[in-house]
Amino acid sequence: MAASYQVTSVGHVRGGRQAAVDDDWGRSRARLELDADQFTAAALAGIEAFSHLEVIFLFHRVAETDVETGARRPRGRADWPLVGIFAQRGKARPNRLGLCVCRLVRRDGLALEVEGLDAIDGTPVLDIKPVMRGLLPRGEVREPEWATDLMAGYW
Amino acid sequence: MAASYQVTSVGHVRGGRQAAVDDDWGRSRARLELDADQFTAAALAGIEAFSHLEVIFLFHRVAETDVETGARRPRGRADWPLVGIFAQRGKARPNRLGLCVCRLVRRDGLALEVEGLDAIDGTPVLDIKPVMRGLLPRGEVREPEWATDLMAGYW
């Protein structure tokens, strides 16, 4: 049985790119600004000791009516296979959750300057977690050819 | 300004461990069962081509009143530093979102058998994404000593 839950933005992406283009995110810098009504700087204490962060965010520009629940071709490319929405990372997905590993450049009070976050200006942030080496994939990571092709120009 | 959004479970963790113990998750096997009212097998088409999945889930056993919004010592360990909730991965966190990379063992219709998922039986699943090599951390991953210590017995 499906159940629904409420989540609340803990902050927002400020700066960076204005449009959700497909490629060249590597040099993009932005700030993650925590909501000052909910948090103090204590929520980020010690975060500078980590080089990378995982950010869970909401693809807020995707209309709920556009969400795909079956299969589609990644980026609509006719030369890539029809794959399920959970076998790809397209943004028009159930719950519209985005997830990205980015590099932490600097902390500034309630804000984090990050590099390589593939979320646009104004994106609601739902969680920030530090990347721990012990949580990276264990064993060889295997992927289909279309996924390798898709990432070729991403950063 | 904080904004709230509704998310709905896309499925549940079935089997695996019954209690949220801290360590030894590596050999844990469980099934991710998609909700048959929302999805058909099309939603998982092609997923077998990936070796690893990222699963976003809800720490549903954490009471909202127990959520930490400031700093705490990971696992309450006096010998580890007081760090912000976004500088650690403790489950009593804003929005109670969990995130784990696990290995895909087998697909069976609307279910995925996985290994090394650190979520207990009955956990609501909010998203499943394939791990792509191009989205792993770029550059050396640096972490504080307590994080390395914490992960020592995790898998």
C-alpha cells in the first residue's frame, strides 16, 4: 500500500545555472543556503572535513502531470533503448527527487559553496549528506553503453 | 522560505533485517517491491544492465519529534566530535531521508533483490536510481577520521 509523507525544504540552491540543460555541469558553482528559520550554523558543524556532499533535491519545475511511471528513452534519443524510469535518472520521475554528488568548496555560515551540482537556481534542497568512502559502491560498477554515452559530456 | 511537498512511497523493502542495528549490513539481502497499484514491470525495464542502485527511502521508525536539527555526536560516541546533522548520516535528520548504494542481484517482475541495503523490513522506498560511473565522486574523497572509524564494521 502506498503511503504519503510530507517533506519540507531545508534550504535552496542559489546561483549557478538558470536552465536545466543536459550537459556541462562540471564547472557550475552554486550555493546551498540553509533556511535560517529552521537551522543555525550548528547544523553544518564539521562539514568542512568532507570533500564531497550528496544533495537530495526536488525537480520543482517538473509538472506532476509530466511524471513518467513506465518506460521512456533517455533524453528522448531514438538511438538509446526504451528503459524504465527507475533504470534511468531522468527528472520526470515519481516523487521528482534529484540526487547529485558535488564537491564542497567552502562553508560560509549557513551556506555551502559547491561545484558540480546539477540543480538549477531556486531548487528546493531536501537533504545534504557527507560522502563517506565506505559508502561508495562496493565491487565493480557495471552499466549499459547508453549510460556511458549519456555521461560523456555531462561534466 | 521553506516549502512543503508530498512524496508517496513507490514501494517497500521486504525481508532483510528487522532492526536498525548499526553494523554488519554487507551480507543483508532484501527485496524492493514496487507498488503494483502505481507501476507495471515497464518501470524497471533494462535495470538488469546496472550492477548497483541508489535507493532513497524514509526512516519511518524515527519519530518526527526526535529529529535533530543542530549538532550531535555520531552514534552518541563521546570520543567522536559534535558534528552538524548535515555533516553526518544519522537517521534522526530533517525529512528522515535515507540513501544507500546497494548491489542489484536479480529482478523478478516488480521486485528487485538487492544486497547491502541498510534499510529494514517495511521501509517505504521513495526512489530507485541506477548508479552510473560518471556520477561517482570526481577527485579524491576526503573525510574526517571519525567517519572512517564509523564505517569500519558497517558492511
